[in-house]
Amino acid sequence: MLIPIVVACQKLKLIHEQDISGAIDLLEATCKELTAGSPGNPAKALAQKMAGNLPVIYGLGSWQGLIANRWRSQINENAKQLTFTNSFPELNHNEILGWIEASKLGVAKYVGVILEDGAESEKMKKRAEASERLIGKTCSFEHVQAKGDTLLKKMLYLAYFGDFVSIYLARLNGVDPENIDWLTQLKQELEAVA
């Protein structure tokens, strides 16, 4: 659904011409890298670290924060697992303080994931480094860096990577990613009120 919107925006001259075929090539290569039988599969390894733990996905910038929200939605829906998200620098204003007492909440283990562009400013990198150091006693961190030479490619890569993580996590959790019974039940109950 994204590509037709990108094409429409190009035709309306709302955005400059995008390398759509290059983005598709990147996703095809990524699929090969992240397919179940691929040796050293980073999405599968990340899902294994998240299984049985509470994931916290942080975007290292505004667009990375939007992709972190996509990860949360996919993990919630496919793996039936709670996940929390935020983005830098916003999380440094208040959420960082919430970590002070986080170890007392009864969560066995937090697993943090920082989604990165790879071209962040030194100040943004320092934010992540300092935050990770402060939170690190309570939460272990992993980093996923975007691939690609355009914003579209980077966004698609990180979103696709998260989709794979959510499916592997569903498998590890022993749940059917397609089961949405609770959503159906919720809609039925809401329809009864209308």
C-alpha cells in the first residue's frame, strides 16, 4: 500500500522522485538475509532475545520513532506480546526518569532495541550512549541500523526487519500471528452498544 502513495505523491510533486526499484531490490535482498534458514539471521536472533521479556523499542530520531511504532504494532498483533516504544530526543525529557524504579516492577527482563539511521548527529549519538548507560542496569540493548542510501530505503528496511522479528517472536511464543479473536470480540461488543 505504501508504494502507490509514494507514486501519487511524486506525480503531485509533493516529494522528489524516489528510487522505488532500488527499494524493492533492497527488500528482496533483506528477505534472503532474514529468511528462517539464513545463517546468522539477525531478526531471528533478536526475536530470541525478546522472547519471554518486555521489549522497549526506541527510534534514534523522529522517523525512526515512527518505525518503532510499526514494530510495536506488529509485535502486539503477530506475537501477542506487549512492547513499548518512544523516540529520541523525546524519551530523554521524561521517560528516562521512569527507568529509575523500573527494576521494582516485577518484569523479569527488559530488552531494548535502538533503531538507527546510521547518519545521526554526534549529539544524537551521545543521547543514545548516555541513555543506554543510565538504563543499562535494568535493560539490555541491541541496535538495528538501517540499510540503504535513501530515506525510503532506510525506512522500508527497518520496517521489514521488524516484521520478520514479529513473526519469529510469534513462533517462539507459540501463537498464531493471524489470530485476531480478541479484536473480533471487541468489535462485536462495541457493535452491540451502537
